Amino acid sequence: MLFPTIEFALFFVVVLTGSWLLMPRRGRWKLFILVASYVFYGWWNPRYCLLLAAVTIVNHVGATAISRLRAGRVRNLVLVGTVTVDLVVLGWFKYYGFFVVSAQNALSSLGLDVSLPLLQIVLPVGVSFFTFQAISYVVDVHRGDTEAVPLLDSAVYLSFFPQLVAGPIVRASELMPQLRRRQDPRAVDATRGFWLIAAGMFKKVVIANLLATELVDRVFANPERFNAVEVITAVYGYAVQIYADFSGYTDIAIGVALLLGFRFPDNFDRPYSAVTLQEFWRRWHMTLSRWLRDYLYIPLGGNRGAGRWSAERNIMITMLLGGLWHGAAWTFVLWGGIHGLWQVLERRGVIYGGVAPQGRQKIIRGLITFHVVCLAWIFFRAETFASAMALLGQLVTGWGVAPALDPSVPTFWIPLAIVLPLLAQLTPGDVGDRVMAVFSRRGVILQGVLLAGFLMVVETLGPVGVAPFIYFQF
């Protein structure tokens, strides 16, 4: 079920009403939200509700056992076993075909003609997100950062529909305390919730969909047809598209959760204003960045160890695995490798000499960082290495070629759809809060009229139909 659809609007009206009516009765409220979340998830394919339920039960049993056992080998084995089950689920559905094809190609390169069984496995929507949340839950129970909770609570935590299929990745310590207490409707920041939903709709339906349909999809599908200016515009366009698409989803998710009385962590903070790649990852998909730091980078050793080589090795491993998490293809691994290698170079002082940027230097470093990110996005977006190299080749050889994009009204809006969101990245972080503060002082009726008018503008400007969110495939 897609957020920007009539089906979700009707679904949410029912859920929002039922949630607040049942809020005083916590047990019934949790059952209601659990059923609603499974209806939301099962809208694509009801069979995968069984997978979500199985992952929930396994991790509940694991967390409960860990909480009851004393520190020792058995407790550690339960943790390892539970996390292994999560990784097997993720590996089977997401990486089986990738590893089989890679192994077969490797054997063929050695002159061994071996035919390995290749099954057609459909990737369940959101499997990466709920398995990561499940892993963080059992690990945090093992570390003592959170307590094991009853099965109903853990089921609601792993299936809570606003963030189920594409994040943000909410930890048990962030959501479980909110599930245990009765929410007060008078404390709900409804203005912020509606604002985030409206902003997310605009990002997705207008910005992301317009850039995808009128520019990015066309150029990346056949880069040889377009000149160098159109290709570089498409690269910039994809940088804006994926930001608008994913941050738009998380804006809506956070806004929907707010209206239900729950607060999620922020997931984006003007990432294209970063002056280093390390800063970029503190601003882009922040819940994933913190997850990779706390459950992969630090357990690998983080900055500890003899010499800087240990930290640099851990950075590379983290970014390579982070790239593979995004997709079962070597192009994603290369995307992660570019981010990892550049961070290592920044850390060594090779790029900037290890000096903090000031004034003009800050602008230059910001431009360099943005273009490194855009270079990596090419491999993230391209279907194959060959298509990525074809696009990069057209950047070199495509000067002077006649334009191939049709001169139409939507094309006129493309530069605005790219430039304005990038300029918005440079505004102070509290601008949105100040705008919301002004908006919140208006009467409820006026707020409703303004929001309804804004959504009508979104519907008018957006292309026909709504494509799935990009991160649904991860």
C-alpha cells in the first residue's frame, strides 16, 4: 500500500479513528494496531505476513531467553543463533540469486562449467528494514540497553506500519517505552504531523516522480541517445530524485506516526550541504548510519586497535556491506566502496590535508563532496556496470551532440525541480521549524483549508500515477 494513494488515505482514517478510540485500553489498542499493520503489509502479498510473523516469534523467543540467562556462553549462543536466523532470512530472500550467479561466473572464469540451481525468489517488501530492527532488538537486550518485552509488544514494534517497509529504522529503546504508555491526544503535534505529510507528498509526487519520468529514467535507460549536458543533468536529477523520494517517504512516516501519538527519529538533515562524506553520512539516512555504526563498525573494532589501518579497514568493511545491504548487485558494492575509500582518504588527510574548512574552502569542499556522491549515485542507479560506464563515457564524448529530450512543459520545470531542492539544502536547519511555528498559529479551519489546497496543487503538478518508493526494493 503506497502512502500517496486513496487506498492509504481511507486506511489511515480508519486506523487513526480506531487508534484514539482504543487508546485507553492498551491491550485492545495493541491488537488493533497489530492487525492494521499486517493488513498494510499484506496489501502487496499476504503470504509474506507469515514471514514477518516468523521473524517476530524467533526474535521474541531469543530476546526472552537472553534476558533470563546469566552472562555466559549459552547466552551468547542464543544471541548468535537468533541473529543468524535473521541473516539467513535476509540472505535467502535478497542475496540467494546474487551469490549463485556470482559463484557460477567465478567458476566459469576458472574453466569449470558448473550449473548451480537458480530459483526465482520474490523479494518481500521491507525485509531489510524489519530484519535490521529485529537484530537491533535482540542485540540491545543482550547489551542491557533495553528489556525484553511481551510478544504482543515486540510484534507491534516490528510491524508498526508507518516505518515497516522503508524506515526510518526505529530501535526498541526508542519505540517500546512509547508503546507501554497511554498517549495523550492533547500532546500530539498535529501541525507538525500534517506539515511533514504534506511536504513528503510534494517531494515524492511532484519532485521525485517528475524527475524520474521526464529525465532520469530516460537518460539512464539509453545514455548514448543524449548529449553530455543532458547526462550530467540526469545525474544531478537522480541525486535530487532519490533524496526527494526517500526523505519524502520518511517525512510521511514520521508525520503519520505523530498523528498516532508516536515520535520517530529524524532520518535526513540536509545531506547535500555536507562538506565531507563522513558528514554526509551523519545527515543521510541517519537511522541506518547509526545502525551500521553501532552494530557493525563498533563491533568490528571501530577506531580502536593498533594504528589507523584498523579503523580504515573497519570503515571499508562497513561501507561495502552497507552497499550490499542496499542491493544484491556488484554495482551497489562499488557504490559503498566509493564512499568507504573517500572517507579513508579524508581521514588520512590526502584530500584536504586534514585542515578544518573555513569560508571559501567550505564551499569548495561542499562541491567536491556533492560530486563524489553524484559519481557514486551513477553506480547505485545503473542496472549494470556496462550501463554505468556507458553513461560516464557519454559525459566525455557527448559534447556537441544534439539534445534528445523533447522540449515540453514538464521539461521546462526540470531545472527548477533540481535547483530549488539543492538550494533548500543550504538553508539553516531551523527554517522549517520557524515556518511550522507560523503555520501553527493559524486557526484549525484555516490550517485545514491551506493543507487541502496544497494537496490539490500536489495532485495537479504530479505525473499521472505514483511509482513505488525507491527504497521499497531494498
